Amino acid sequence: MKKAAYMLYGIFFHILRLFPLRRQKVVFLMIHNSRFRGNFRYIYEEMKKRGSFTFVVLSKEQLFSVSGNGIVRAARLFWAAVRFCLVWNYHLATAEYVFLNDNFLPLAYMNFSPKARLVQLWHGVGAWKRFGLTSEQDEAVRALVRRGNQRLTHLFVSSEKVAPFYADAFGVRREIIHASGVPVTDFYFDEKEMARARERALSAFPGLAGKKVLLYTPTFRADAERDGQILERFPAEKILRELGEDWAVLFRFHPKIHPSDRIHAERCYDATDYDDVKDLYVAADVLVNDYSSTIVEFSLLRKPVYQYAYDYERYERGFYLDYWADAPGPTARGWKELADRIKDGELDEARWKRFISLQYDRLDGHAAGRVVDVLLEGK
């Protein structure tokens, strides 16, 4: 059924390709989320400096988030589907530059103009846990992703070292991968913007004022039962008793996790729905990670990172690097050990430097400029 829908979408696309390509038209296709920020925002700001571009932002989440009941809702969904098939396809078919932040399965049936540039700006940074084709188990989805990604003309990554991992994850030729850096990392070289980000986070969670902040960013597991155990295995109240009264915990769950119990404990705050995770990174003093790739971006802040691997043997995805040796900080298997490491630990400079060298080539606050240079120079 889904495959037929993707094929139909491709038919609409090829009809609308009869319209001429519009030079300097830029489309941002937001598949991963509906907030215009991160890589897209930095590319938008950079391209505005370079010429008279026309920008179009397409958000899948906003398009299909319709309200109402009965006939009203049905009508709105119908209109959303029409816009998705016709309006979106028109913009995609006539744009010179199309930016994506995730896989878009209808691409398998969409052949773009040879003059168009189809650019993947993946929503993650660097390489840690496996993703894309290196973790997808559904053969039908794998086939669609691989076929669709043959349309990509550019894929930008943070370093030459991670480029082979991205080639495997997307099933693309190494030649289209450019280690120019990832635009969102420019944020970490803008002191004023980071200060504003910290203020935003503290305003949203005033209880953090004057506290040391532990940010916990657990990723999803293979089943809902194990997702539901995440809070149980991270007893925040006990951990805070070990750390002391001057600590607080921010929880940032993966979007695929829907914990049945929300956080109500004292000095604990649920930031899952907070708009921009970068604000939380800046406000935090330490990061506790399990298997999430959040460590790659957070490490740019040169703050302590701890791996909490209570169910490592059952984690299915696997990693591109050695989980134990290559992480930027120490690993704990139980909550008490974790609390002890946080109390006793500082940033492990040697481990941190090695991790950064594995993930990044150039860190100077000008990644967005290099990405746009590559595109405008036709490389």
C-alpha cells in the first residue's frame, strides 16, 4: 500500500517537472521535525548573504497535524493530501536546490532535473550509533532508501573519518560526500548566541537557577516494554541524593519514547518537548548518555560526558566506533556507579581530544559557509 502511494507521488512529480526549473529557488524539506532550525537555519542565513534566492520551507509534520472532528477533520486531511501531492511536488520539481534532513521514501520514484542539487543535511552529527541502512531491518524500506538516495547529489559530514560510515548508512557513492563540516556546529563558536540559548533554557526551567545540571538523553529501544524501563533504571531521586542538594536533572527523551510516567520528582524536569536541544546542552554541566548520538554535538562544549550502559548487551543497533574505548567519557553499568563517577569526575582531556579527532576535521564556526561554497561552485 505504501509503495503504491510512493509510486503515485512520483507520477505527480514527473508531471509537474514539465514546469521549468527556477534558478536560485531553494526548498527545505523538513522530514525529521517541523522546526526550522539547526542545519537548515544556518544554510538559510548563509545563502541569504550570497544572492537573491527564493526560499520555500515544507514541513511534513505541520502539513498533516490537522485538528477537528468528523467531516471537518476529513476535509482538512484531504486538503493536506492535495497540497502534499501537488503543491509540494511543484516546489520540489522546480527547485534548483533541495535540502533534506532525513530519508524521504518517495524519492525512490522521483527523478530530478540534472540541473537540480539534492542535498542531504542529516539531522545528526558525526557517527556513533548505527543508523540508516546499517540499522534498518525492513528489506522493503531498505530497498526504497537505497534507491531514493541514488538521487542525492551532495551529502555533508563532519569529517573524512566518518565519511565511510555515511556512505554505508545511505548507500551512496563516496564521491558525493563532502567533509566540509556540519552547519549546526557553527552555533558552538558564537558566544552571544550560546548565552542567549542558556537564558532561554533557564527561563523555561527556573528551578535550574543556581544548580548544577545533569542532562540525561536516553534513546529508544526495540520495544515499548524496554522503553518503559528507562525511568525505572535511572532512579533520579536516588541519584540526586548521592550528588547533593546543588544538583538538578533534565530529561530529554528520544521522540520515539513515550514514557507512561512523567517526571514529578523534586529537582527533576522533563525537557522532551522543549524546542531546541542546543539550549539544553548549553545549560547543562554534564551529559549522561546511554547509546544516543547526542554525545557528538555535546562534546563540542568541552564538558564531562558519562555513558550509562545498564542494558548494553541487549542494545540492538550497534556502533560505528568502540563503545567502551572511543566514548569521550567513562561508562557506568549501575546508577550508583554512575553517581560516583559524576561526583569524582572531571573532563577526561585525553579521551575528549581523541573523540573530537574521530568526529571532526575542522571546527571554526564556518561550516555553513563551506557547504554553500561547495554548492555554488558546482563541486
